[in-house]
Amino acid sequence: MTSIGTVMKNRGLAFKLTILILSSISIIFFLIFSYNYSVSRRIIVSNIEKNARNLSLATVNRIDMVLNAIEKVPENLAAFAEHTSHASSDYIDLIRMVVENNPEIFGAAIAFEPYVLGADTPRFAPYFYKKEGGIKYAHLAYDYFFRDWYQIPKELNRPAWTEPYFDEEGGQIIMATYSVPFYKVVAGEKKFMGVVTADISLEWLQKIVDSIKIAETGYGFLLSKNGTFVTHPDIKLVMNETIFSVAEARNDPELRKLGRKLIRGEKGFAPFQSLVTGKACWMVYAPLASSSWSLGVLFPQTELMADITRLNGTVLFLAVAGFFIIFAVIIWIAGTITRPLRALSRATEHVAVGNLDAQVPRIKTSDEVGKLAHSFDAMQTSLKQYIQKLTETTAARERIESELKIAHDIQMGIIPKTFPPFPDLEEFELYASIVPAKEVGGDLYDFFFMDEDHLCFVVGDVSGKGIAAALFMAVTRTLIKAKATQLLNAGAVLTRVNEDLSLENPSMMFVTLFMGILNIRTGEMEYANAGHNPPYIMGVDGSLKPVKPTGDCILGVEEGFEYRTKNLLLKEGETIFVFTDGVTEAMDEANALFSEKRLEKRLVELHDRSIESILSGVMSSIENFAQNAPQADDITMLLLRFHGNR
Amino acid sequence: MRNRYSHFTLLFIVCLCSLLFHPNAVSASPERLKKATFIPQWVPQAQFAGYYVALKYGMYKNHGLDLRIIAGGPARPSSDLLKNHKADFATLWLSTAIPLRDQGVPLINIAQTMQKSALMLVAKKNSGIVKPADIEGKKIGLWGPIFQVQPKAFFKKFNLDVKIVRQSFSVNLFLRDGVDVASAMWYNEYHTILNSGLNPDELSTFFFHQHGLNFPEDGIYTLEETYRKDPDLCRSFVRASLEGWRYAFSHPEETLDIVMKNLEKAYIPATRVHQKWMLERMRDLMLPDDAEIPMGKLVPGDYRRVANGLKENGLIKNIPDFNDFYRNCYEK
């Protein structure tokens, strides 16, 4: 199946079409042909059987009519002999008259039991028979008592036909004798007196049966009660073989069985092998009512089937011719359909590799193929237009993107990136980094001295992304730088920045921000938090605590909001870790967050390292966690380690 | 040319071989052959195949005989021809020959070819006859007196009272149920019955030889005078005939060809299957598997049984002396 399937799959449309249609047609032809053959055959056989039965019945009736008429003659004579007493000469005259007046009767006799006509008459049997146009008389002088024609009716007490036999006196003709016993009541007892017989020549019967000719070699034959062939086209069988001896010679038990049916007087229709030609025949058989002989009529199958065979031959020829015509038509149709398709397919191959100017074949038909070609043409045109447009928009976008890139570079450029930033100062170390996401982001960090002792540092995250966020971030940074003077504490700086940001903020952008101001001499630090993630304070001993939140809101949203300032003290060696939510909200491929928990764990592990190592350690942890997931947000970290006056 | 030459050589070798091995080839010269005539008791059917085979294949010639076979049949009783010196040898039934001898015909048995009696009784099983006792009160078809000796002894043996109907030479009366039991020769009428559509399993058979009533039938007879004049002639005839029989039994198809040809020549309708059956039965009767009796031997016990039977039925007055009746000719 798979191989056929594969073959079919890999073949062209024309091939598939041809195979499928032709095999369907073949099946249909085959079914029609078989049905036609079997039905016509059945009809013929049934007609033959009917005709055969009629023919055999007619023949049987014809023969029986003659035999029945002949039977009447000796029966009447017997009745005559039974009921009256007659002189011997009366019988002689009577028998002569019978033979004279009945053309069918070949001979007749009345044969008496010994001595019933007197002690001086051991036998009395006058016999008249036809010979050379005249009538001859014979006195049967032999012991006829033991002949079949005498003995059988005597022993059976009823009239009987003898088996056919060769007449040795009247020439080589086959005869049969019908004998009727007659009786006389003597002293109240029925006594057998003798028989009256009528001989018939079976020549006429042979003629009747021999005249049966069916088709070329069909024939009729007659079997006697013993199965002897009385007539048969093969003269060697006649009066010589029985159907059983033929069966024995042919070693054919079926023929023997059939023969037994025939001699039992059955009627029937059976297959039979011709004894003349050896061909398969049907045989219809029926018994003669009078003599119980059996008539068989053979119908040669092939000859009677010749017409139907010829018809079927013609039908088969027409089917084959039709098959080839359809084959040619399919090949033609498949060709007309697939030729433009093939041309189209070649054109699409060119288009597929980018040659949009490839010539699409012109198909004028308005069928599916024509429509397909038209659509393909339209598709090619719109594809060309689309590509043109795409080229233009791509160019525009590329320009914008390059501008964005520049903006981003500027943005990144305004963020201090030289570490250590204050190499002369030993009171603290500072390290920070922004890993930007793909788009221009809104994270910022900054640090600067407000005066000799106070270092201001901020980490912020502008809402949204893109140019707007970048600009907002730049504005925020500028504002912080502007507002952060030594006069102000952290909360006051943020309050003022918020004033300015929320004043003209129609797009409702905002920024979270942590601002710390560290006294680098004392470690005292004031801070304000505008909705930003609380930073962590990392102890020398590996302790980690978040910076207490101030509970204030984000910048740029609420005009006039007062930000609070809180204070804390950094001990020597303590580090403050400030970050944006790009750290904790970094996602892996399953969209799980890096989370504070992982961050805290990592910070504890890294507490005794240098601040660069801590930053890169956290970063590599995030990268390991995120694996191939794209970075969604800027990741910003700032570390400040306080050393005090060493 | 070479081919033709080699063909001639081959032909010559074939001729030489056939001269050496063909039975006809080795023959005494015609001057030395003794003329003799033989008549079988019936038409040249397979019952007499051995004699025709011996004639055809030169077995008689090989034994120094120039034999002529006179066709037998109803018109020529073999006993008459033998008695009237029209034939030197004849086949007869033992139960025909003994009465002839008793009547003064000086014939002698020079070979008992058949060792078993082929005469039998046949009945249809559907007439209720399956064992001898079932025959009681039934109608029996019997042939002439000679053929009645065994059946009558059989009825006596089983104490059966039956109605005897004289049977003709056909079995039609039996086939039409005119008699319940028919006489039949195993090799002839019994097969006719089978070939009239009755199956063997539908028939009950009573073989007399199976009931202690074995009357061996066919034997070869000659006149005392012939034997006295030339016993060698008799011995040659017997041995050649037995040789013919042995050949016939071992070559049934060849034999049947000869039989069929002879029957055709005599215008006697015949079927090969019937002759085949007859030949096979002759073998069973002449070379019975269960007996050690050599073909040709007349067993004194059989002779006495037949003679006693004949005497009891009044068919002979005196039992001829066995040694007067029989001459052993089959042994060298």
C-alpha cells in the first residue's frame, strides 16, 4: 500500500487522473460484463432447459402414442381368448388379421401353455410376421416357454414389454415384443393359459429419436429398461453396450449414477458428456410411460452457447475499444489541464526564487486554471507593489532607528561611565552599570558631589520605553542636577523635581527614583524614595537589610507632593546596592521572575567581594537565569561601599 | 547419407532382436508340425482367451502343433464335434463330460483348466435375501439339468423349499423381479446384472464353491483313441494352451485386443469391459489365490463330488473310474 501510495504521491496529476479513472472504468466494465454474461447465460440455459423438456416430452409422447396403440391390440386379443372358447383355426385367422390390419405391428402370436389345448398339444403358438411385403406364417415349434416374451408376463402376471432384441429371422432389425398374459378360470381358480404378443420393429422409433438434432452435435438416445442403448448415433453402442458398461469403460461413477436415475424412470436435466464428441452437454431425460424405456436428449453446451459467446466476445471487444478511447480522451484532457498548470508551475518557480518579473503564461480560458493564472498574475503585481512599499517603509524605519540609536547613544553618553569615578577619594567606592534593553529605555543613574563632603547619587526608572522615555529621563536627570544644591535635603530636591515634572506632563509619564546624599566623612546618609525599589544595605558580615521605605509616590504625577527625607548611617565597609526593577523582574523563558529572593541570596553570597565583582556576579546570575529569553527592560545597578576615614 | 546408413544398421539390429525373441520366430519347420483341431464350447469370448493367445503367439507351433481352432457357439456343440471326430480337442464342463462318458462317449479329460465353479446364485437384497435361509419359499431361476445339480445340492444342504422357474439365457426375468433368485455365471451373467444398473452392494451372491459345492467347470477333453495314438500330441496341446493362458493373464490388454478382434470377426456383439471382467474372473477361477492346485490338474475329490452329484440327480447311472477318465498331461 505504501509503495503504491508513494508512487501515486510522486506522480503527476495526469498520471493520477489516468490511473484512477481507467481503473474505475475497468471495474465498471468488468461488473457490467460479468453481470451481462451470467444473466444472459442463465436465460439461455433456462430457455434450453425449457425447450429440452418440451422436446423430450413431445418425443416421448409421440413414441408412447404408437406404443399405447399397439398395446391395445394384444390386450383385446387376450380378452377375446379369455372370455370365449375357440378352435385353433380361429386364433390363426385372428392373428393373421391383426398383422394384416396393423401396419405398425411387425408380427403377432398367441402362445399357449403346454397341453392346455389338449393332451396331444404340447405347444401351440401360431405366429404371423411381415416379410418382403407379404405376411408369413410360422408355427413356433421350439420351447418358447422360456423366452422373455413368454416368461416375463407369465411370472409377473401382467403385460410387459420385452427388452429390445435383434430379430434373427426377419433380418437385422431391432424388435420389441409386447406380451399380454391371459387366463381361464378352471374350477374357481385362475389358470395361466398363455400370452398374446405383438412385435414391433423399432426402426421407426430409432428414426424418431435419430431425427433429434440439436445444434451441430446434439442428439437423442433411447435406453431400454436395462440401460441398453436402443438408439444412439454411435452404432457400436446400439444393442451392445449399456450406459453402465460405458460408465465402467470410462471409469465414470457419475455416469453410472445418472444411468440408474434413467432406468428408474426419473425425469431430469443434468450435465452430461457427449458419448460422441466428448463435449460438455446438458441432457434432459424422461421415461416412456408405456415401456419404461428412457429417452435422453443431449444439448451441446458450447454450440448452444455459441451465440452468447459471440455476443460476449463483441461486448468484450467494444469494452476494450471503449477503454482505449477513454484512455486517449483522458490523456488529452489531462494534457490540456496540466499543460498550462505546468507552465504556471515553471513561472512560480522563477517567482519563488525572487524573479518577480517572470512572464506568467497567458491563459485565455475562464476555467479554474484560467482563474488561477489570472490570480497568480494579480498576486505577482501586488507582490511587486508590496515589495516596493516595503522597501520605502524599511528605509524610513531604518532612518528613525538610526536616529533612535543616536538618541540612545547620547542618553548613555550623559551617564557617567568612568570607574572608579573619584580615584583620589578613599572614603568610598562606587560602581554602576546600565545594561540597556534593545529599545531605547528610560533607566538612569547619576552621582555627583553637592559639596566637598556630600555625594549625591540617584537611580531611576522612567515609565515606558522609546524616545519619549529617553527624553523624560534626560529631563529628570537635568532637573535633579539643577535642584540638588547643598541647601536642600533629598526630600526637598525630589519635591522640586516633581513640581517641574508634573507641571507640563500631558502624556502622564512618570519616573521612580531613589536619591541618596552621603556624607563621605561620617557615613551619614539622607535619602528620599519616589516609589522606587528599596535598595539593600550589605554588611561586612554578610548581613543584608533593605533601606527603610519612605512611602512616597512616583515623580511626575502629583503636583505639590512633599517628599520626605530619611536618614541612615553607613558603617565602615557597608555597601548600599541600588537597582531598578529590570533586575528583579528579569524573566526566564517560562516568564518566571528573577525576584528579590534570588537577588538577596546572590548578594549574601557575594558580600565580601569587590563592588565590581558583586555587580558582575549579579549580572551573570541574571544572564544564567534568563538564558535565551530576550531582555525586556533595562537593568541598572549601582553599588556604593563606604570606607570612612581610613 | 551417414544418417541413412546408421538407420539401416539400427533396423537390422531390431530385426535380429525380434527374430531372436519373438515367440513366432522360433518355430519348427512346417513339415514336422502335427495337424490338430480344437473347438471351445462357446463363442470366442475371454472364457477361451488362452487358446487364442497361444495360437496367435505361436505357442502351439513351438510345441510342434499346426493347430486350427473351430469357432464354437450354439450351432456347434463342442461335444458333438469331438464325438464325431470333427475336432481333436474340445473344452467341456466337467459335469457335461462325465454324463457323456457314462453314456459311452469315450472321451477323457486331459486337463482341468478351471479349478473353481463360476456358477452362482444372485438375489436382490431388497427382496429380503441376504443369507441362504432367506431363499426359503422364493422363486428361483435355474438353467437346464446340468446347471441344476449344484443349486439342488445347495437347497438340500440348507433344507430349503423353493419354487424353481426355468431360466432362459437372459437375466431379464430376474431384473424385472419375475424371479427372486437367478442363476448366473460369475464371469458372465453377474456382470450383465451389474451393467444393467444394479450395484454389487445391492446384490446378495451365493457362490457354490464357498458352500462345499465346488464343481470345477471348463476342462480340455479328447477321445481315448486320440490319446492312445499320440499322447505327445495331447501333452503338447495342453502345455501350449496353459502357456497361452499364463501369457493371457499377464498381458490382459493384449489379450483383450485379440478377444475383441475374434468376436468382431464372428459378428458377435461384445463390449470390452465385459470381456475384461470375464478375463479377470477366469484368472480367479483358473489360478485361485487360495489353492495350490496347478492349472491342468483334475483333483480326484472334485471329480468325485461332481460325479456323485450327477448320480444323485439321476444324470448318470455309474460313476466312471477316475483313472479311465483323466490323463495327466500338464506335467512333463
